[in-house]
Amino acid sequence: MNPILAIFKEHNISDVQINELFQTLTENPFAAMATIGQLGIPAEKLQQLMGMVMQNPALIKEAVVELGLDFSKVEAAKAQLQP
């Protein structure tokens, strides 16, 4: 299992919430960040999660693919954030 998804599961985040979070990520990354903050994951785990993603950004793609979502939408959302 993808380590990002494993952290969510470890904190009893439902499959529905995880799918909604990644769907939001594909549409509006800023909203996804706010949603992550509302999931009740302790700050130290969020820091660990962010560290993993910063060291290995491919984890996001792996999680999106594992959830059966379209990674091209993540790339399009990321492009919107570029100045």
C-alpha cells in the first residue's frame, strides 16, 4: 500500500474520504490542503507525510493510480499553480 494512503488508514480515514480528498486535489490543490487539515491527523504525522511527498513526489502519482483516479488531472491542477 502506498505510504500516503497507509497514514490515512492508520488514522481511520475512510476510503470515501480518501477518494474525495484526492478528487479535490485534482480540482483544487489549495482546497485539498485545507481538507487534509480537517481530517484530525496529528501534526507530527502530517509533517512526516509532507516530508515523504517532498522527498518522493512520485508517491502522489502512485496514490492517485492506486485509487483509480486520473493523474493527468493532478498535473493540470499543478500547472494552474505555476506563475
